[in-house]
Amino acid sequence: MSKAVLRFIRLSPTKARLIAREVQGMNAEEALAALEFMPNKAAKVISKVITSAVANGGYEPEEVEIVSCRVDRGPYLKRFRPRARGRASRIMKPTSHIYVEVAQKKDS
């Protein structure tokens, strides 16, 4: 089993989890093919992490499956925008941590 981690990516964890749930349990080669045609920013980022996890184990994509694909919340970047009458409102820019684990397929 091998894993890859991408931390502090400037991407909302809620949006990234939608994509992570789609590929969990899939064959790595099928997951990469499916992610290639998804229009989301998260799809491109998660495909890079899956590719890295496969390479870290020295495997080929067709011989492994994605055991877990997890997206955790990272720290928020806090920014301020000027508003009327001298006030300011806070803008919260979320970050994410993406964890992917791959393992060889079990022959059943």
C-alpha cells in the first residue's frame, strides 16, 4: 500500500469531497480516466494526487485500486473587504488537505 498527501491546497473541502467520493474504491486507471473529463478544479488536483500515490508505490495504474480518498479541512485564509461607512467584512478563503491511499487489487 502506498499513499500521497497534498496539503494546503486552495480549494474548498466541500467541493473536493464530491469528487473524492466518486473515485473511492475504483481502479486507479479508471479513476484517472473519469477525472480527466470532469470540469471541476478538484478533479484535476485529485488526479495528480492519485498519480503521485501510484508512483510512490512503484505500481502501474491498472494494477491498483484506490483504498481511500479523504479530504480534510485546512486553515482558512482570512481577508477583508472594505464596506460602506468605514466598515470591513471578512472573506474566508478555505484550504484543503487531500489524502489518497492505493493498494494492489485482491484477486478474488
